[in-house]
Amino acid sequence: MSRDQSRSGGVDRREFLKWSAAAGLGTFGGLAQAQAGATLDVLLANALVGGPLKGILEKEANIKINDAPFQSSTDVVSRLVAPGGTGRFNLMMSHSIFSRGPILGEKAGAEKVSAVDLKRVPNFAQVADTFKSEIIDRDGKVYGVPVMWGYDSVLFNKDQVPENDAYTQSWGCIFEDKYAGKIGWFDTAHQMIMAAALYLGKAKPEQLDQNELNEIGKFLIAKKKNVRTLWTSFAQAENLLASGEIICTFGPIPVRYNLQKKNFPITNAWCKEGVLSFVQTAYIPKDSKNQEAAHAMMNAMLGKSYASQLSPVSGYLSASKLGAQDLSADERKRWGYGITEGTTRHYPLRMPPNLTNWIEVWSRVKSA
Amino acid sequence: MNGAATERASRRSRGALLVVPALLWLAVFAIGPLVFLTCVSFWTATAFGLSTDLTTKAYASIATEPVYARVLWQTLRIAIVTTLLALLVSYPLAMFLARLRGGAKTAAVVLLFLPFWTSYVVRTFVWLPMLGRNGLINQLLLGMGIVDKPIDWLLYNEGAVYVGLVYVYTLYMTLPIYLSLDRLDPALVEAASDLGASPLQAFRRVILPLSLPGVWSGCTMVFLLACGAYVTPQLLGGPSGQMFGNVIASQFLNATNWPLGAALSIVLVAVVMAFMLLAIRKLGLQRIFMGERG
Amino acid sequence: MSTAKRNAMPWLLRGYAGMFYLFLYAPIALLLALSFNDSQVMGFPFKGATLKWYGEVFTDGRLLDSIVNSFAVGLVAALIATVLALLAAMGLRHSFPGRDAVIPLMLVPIITPGIVSGVLLYVSFGIAGVPYGLWTAVLAAHVSWVLPFAFLTIYPRLHRFDRSLEEAAMDLGATPVVVFRKVVLPLIRPGIIATLLFSFTLSFDEFIRTLFVAGSERTTPVYLWLLIVEQMAPFLPAVGVVIMLISVTVAALGFWVSGRAGKLAKQFER
């Protein structure tokens, strides 16, 4: 859920300013205000401007980027709706499912972000068809543009878990008994319950009613005996996999990516029930200065140089068609573009209307 | 004479003003926010942020959903057991320290403090490579041939939480007990045994009662600290390692359900305060915190 | 019974102390061992010795910054808290209406669990629009946390203090300030130093409240926590050892200073 997948890759710890503290109505003082036309203060997953990615964007859009520490999508949205939140950052990004409501506000005219001037973002046309439904718009005006996407699946140690095995290529791998005592779960209500719901065959997991939720709760409580521990941060998950405490777990991209870079034999499964996909949209707070430069950055993020480097550098995928253009079929499959091409089954991480109940059920599972 | 007495009286009332700065600070940064949080607990969380519409929905959820009461009870239980364990572990050491003299005493006290000068985070984390499947203890056991497979149950359960908590809190328990035992005049113990008391009787009748203020002080601190534990249960407690602090945190970190988080916090503070008041009533506030008469 | 036998430390107690210190130091020894482990994972198996983690620690500007921050905040918080606690303790020697309520009020920050305190300050500062930062929210959080402990440390010392000395001085015409400086202060100096040291230690190790209100400048525990959260931390043991060494050095200095002050005060103590 909010403790989400958009953490940075493990390039150089000095480059990261993330921390796991609270979401909410915070205001982050002390960030330098943008100089005229040149510097942008942005709030997005730091991995998206990590390593060479930042330079690519800065060069193409002729800007300088100041990325603030990213905590979670929920936090980004809370900052936007907080008093004074519409003027603190020049560009923000968060999970589309958390963003839609707060960005648009209750009715027309209550939007917290500027309508995107599509003339300034010609690459908008490059947004892949799969993601057109993620565009946040109202009355013909676009407010949020999908820029990046990713997916969660099952991560496993391929030295200990056979890769080409039907059992492995399923969410059941982290629920059923085969690897009992060596399984890890992500300590979050939204994703785990979604995964369980998919595994149990629910067609629309985000629309579970209370009875079905309770049923899933019981299932999770029954399977908890197979779990070694829950983890809350990606680093924790990496540690657990690398040290051998667990051999399979719920798997966000950065965990797999960081471990692979360190030559650990960790890879992800393409769950037959569908991996959980998510999209992050970018938007421009309405009272921020340098709107033109913000548009330029948005455009650059959908452009070829950035989009094609996004996966190799961070493991995340670009919502722009230009991202996958020059990749071989094999590379596309590996990065996960099979999802957009329809060859890999996925289910979007949609927002349930009764999230509080989901959290309650998860608390119940944890305290059982 | 009367003039001097009035002088003194007015000096005294002026002197009372000295408490104002501290109270003011606490009013702004501790008590005020607590009052404010109580207000927040009656507000409403909407998809678009916090609205000041009043509602008792948060408290209603706490009352009706059994998981909160269960976790609260579990937290209190863990806190009490931790306190008792810490007491058992620390009391003999406090006795040991109080009996030392001179250079050995200073050295022993410093050695007690030393591990607490690494960071709390490090002190908790270190139990992972100690107790884990590939950890130190398992490696030793395997190496010595005592077991042929690593032991799983050292970590990621309630026992590991106790180990972690007692380890980080033992100083808070040892120190006050040591301080109150240190004031103990050895002549008293000698007198007791001169009068024919066995060491056990001397302990029960002389040492133990005199160390009680320190004991209560230490127990209070450890209990309060354990009630609010957050990192340790999350890190070491495994799939069921959840204490009330974690539940509160997830309302703010994962859900932006501030009213519920606020309500849970108020409930925790209220329960903890109730415990404290109980202790104060039974023992007298002076004894708990002042450590000596008057 | 012979005096020697009565005063001798029972071997049981000695044995227990030995086991206790073993329990206390085993993790520290492990930390030391792991700090030389040439492995990407913090833990076993041991893959060969290396000094590279220490190298990283000493070249990590952010870590060194965080240590400086922790020290700075710790010193200031200790000073403020000690002053406030001292004033309060002195004020409590006089009787006034509501006096009995003061001590429970002073203890509120201890009663409030860490996570709740952190959240309280986070919410309050957020709504008040005050930016989070080292010298705003973090300092406030640290002083509030430390104040009750400072009070509990200094109050008994002051409480024992015989006021007839002060009153005699004042009857002779000395102003309250002079009385404080010349009569009270020298005698409670060891207590003040103890309070300062204890406060500093508490502040230095304070983590959970700070986590919620830190801005971009970190204190050491927060920095460590974030490192652990962001990535696997094979260098963590080295960091732990370094922090311990720095703290030991500072504490040694502190004790040395207070020892000198204590010797002076001992001449006047009853």
C-alpha cells in the first residue's frame, strides 16, 4: 500500500535520502526555492532520478532537480492536500490509485494541481495504450500523467526453489506449505490481501465485501504458520533473502534488483494468477512556480533517453512506448514489458473503498 | 522578627515561580499536543484529508473490533514479563556492584554503561546475526555437534522479543537499584548477622526493603518503555510480533487514518497512566521517585 | 563469624556477575567480529577479514554529520533540560497551591510512549506549519523526553539540601543569585554534572521520537535506522563500534571533568 514499491535501487547509499517515518499532513521546510526557470523541487520515488537518470532529465529539460526524501505514495498525497501543500513542490509523483481522488478534489474547480498543458508535453502521445486508463482527467483536461509503472510478484532464491515449476509460478508459493518456515511476507494489508485474493480466485479483489475479507483473513491466519517473519522495509527483505532466513517472499522490484546486482540468485516469478501491477502518475501542484520547467521535466520523463534507461538503472518500467522500443523480445520479457504486451498476466493494484477494514483484517492476522 | 518572616514568605512565593519555565515547556511540547491529539481523535478521515467534523467513529472501532483489545492486552503482558525478567536479571548485578569498592567498582560500573553507548538501533539489530538460522549461536551449536540442523526457534517469536527488550533496558533497571543499595550501610548487614540472622534473612529483612525504592523506580521505567516498544517487536518478533506501538504506527504510516491513530494513542496513554496511578497509590509517589525519605 | 567472611563477596554473586557481563558483551563482541566481515550480508558466514567497512564509515560524510548533529543537539538539550529541571526542583522547595500536581505533570513525557510522542509532535508541528528540523522539532522532542529524567536525577539532591545555609546567607543580605552561586551551586555541582551526563546520554540515544520529526538533517540513530531501512547494511557493525568508541571517549572526558569538580565539592560536603 503506502509502504510501496517505489524505493530506490541500491546504487550508492549516499544518493538516497529516504526514510520510513510517517505519512500525513507534514510540511517539509527548508528546501531551496526554485531559482527562476532553473531548479525544480520534486517529490517522487528517489530511484526515478537516481544515478544517470537525473542527468538525463536535467540535460533534456534544461533544469536542475532537487529531489526530496520520498517516504510513500500516501505521504506524497498527504503533503499535497496539507495546508500550503500546493505550492511546495514543482512536480510530484505517486501511485495513481492514491492520487486520483485527492488530486481532483471533490468537484470541478477543487483540483489541487494544474491542468497539464499538453502542448508543452508532446511526449504525452507516447503513453502506452495500456495506461491510458490511468490518466487522471476531468472535463477534458488532464491533471495526472502516468510516467512509470511496476509490479509485485513472488521473489525466490533460484538455487533452492525450482524456477520452471508450476508451484513456483504462482502466489501459492508464499502461502502454501511446501516452503514452510522459509517464507517471508510483506507487512502491509493492501498488497498481501490482494495477493491472497488473487490466489483464492477472486475476480475483483478490490471489491471484496466484508464476508470475503474475513474469509481471506482466516486463510492468512491459517497459513501464517509457514511464515518465518514479516518485513517492513525493502532492505529487510534483501537481508532476509541474502542471509538465507527465507527463500521466497512477496516481491517488489527493487529488492530483486538490488540482490541481483550483488550477484545473489534471486529472481521473480510470473504468477499465473497475475502479478500485481501499479502505475505512478506525475502531476504539477497548482500553486508552484516554474510550471513551464515542470512541464519540460514531465515531457523528458516520457521521452526516449529517459524511458529507455529507466529499467536498466532502476528496474522500474516506463509508461511511455519509447521505453520498450529498442529492447529485444527477451529483454522485454525479463523487464516485465510482457505485462503491457498482454503476454504476462497481471492485475492492477486497485484501491479498495473500505481500506480501513482491510487494515483491520491484517491487524487481526498479525495478532493471531 | 516578623519582618524577617514576611520577607521569607514573600521570597518563597517568588521562589515558586521557578517551576514556571519547566511547566511552560511541558505545556507547549508535551501536554498541549496530548490535548490536541485528543481533539484529532474525534475528527474524521476522508479521502481528501482530515476534516474537523466531529465523530466518535474512531473510539467505536476500537471498542468493537476485538483485535485492538487483544493487542493491548498482549502489549501489557509483554511489558510486565519484560519488567520482571529485567528485574530478575538486574537485581543480583546491582547487589554485586554495590558490594565492590574503589577502582573495581568504578570499572564495573563503566563496563555496565559501555554497551549502552552503541546506538539502540544497533543493539537491537545485533540479535539477528546472533539468533538467526546462520547466526552465531547456531554456528556454535552446529560446530560443536550438539545439533545437526540449525535451530529455528531462537528468533522471530515472543522469546526473541524478550531477549531484545531486556537487553536494551537492563541499564534502566540496574542503575536505580544499584544506587539505592549503594546507600546501604554495610554496618546494618553486619549488625543483622551479629544478631544471628542467616544471610537469607539478612537479605529479606535488611537489604530487600531498603532497595525497594530503586526497584520500583527501575520497574516503572522499564514498564513504561516496554509498553511503547516499536522497533524490537517488529524486528525480532516474527509473524505475530506486533505490539500496540506498531498498531498505532500503521495508522499513521500506512493508512493516514489519523483519528484512529490518535484514538489508539490516547487509549494507550490512558491505560499506562492508570497503571502508574495504581503504583503511586500503592506505594506513595515519594518512595517511587525520590528513592529515599523526604 | 569472622569479619572477612561476612564482608566477602559470595562466590555465587561473583559467578552471576560474570555471566551477566558475558550476556552483555557477547553481542558487542559479535558486532566487533562482524565489522571485519568481508560479506555483503550483515551476519554469517564469515567471508574473510577486511577493513573496508571502517573505511566507508570514516569517509561517509553523512554519518559524520549525523554524529556532529547528535552531539550538538545532545549538548543543547542536556543544558536546557538541566536548567529547566534545576529551576523546577528549586521552585518545588517552596509550598504553593497546586504543588502536588507538579511532579506528575513533569512525568508526562515518560508516561507517553515513544511512538505516541513522536506522532504528537509530528502532528502538532505539521498543523502549526512549523518546518521539521534539527533545531526546531528535534530539539523540542529531545528536551521534552529528557526533562523528566533530569528532574528525577536532580530533585533528590536538592531535596536533601539544608536550606538553613541559604537562609542564613540571605538574612545576612546576600541576593538570591549570589546565594545560589556561592552556596548552592558548589554543593550540588556533582548532581548537576550527573544530570547533564545522563541527559546527554538519553538524548544521544533517542530515536523513535526523532524519527518522526527529523527533517533532512539527521541524528545518528535516525541515520542508522534509515540506512538499515534503505539497504542491507553490512557496514552497520562497523558503525556501531565507531559510535561506541566516540561515546566512550566523550564519557571518559565527562567523568574526568566531573571528577575534578567532585573533588572540589567534596571538601564542602557534609
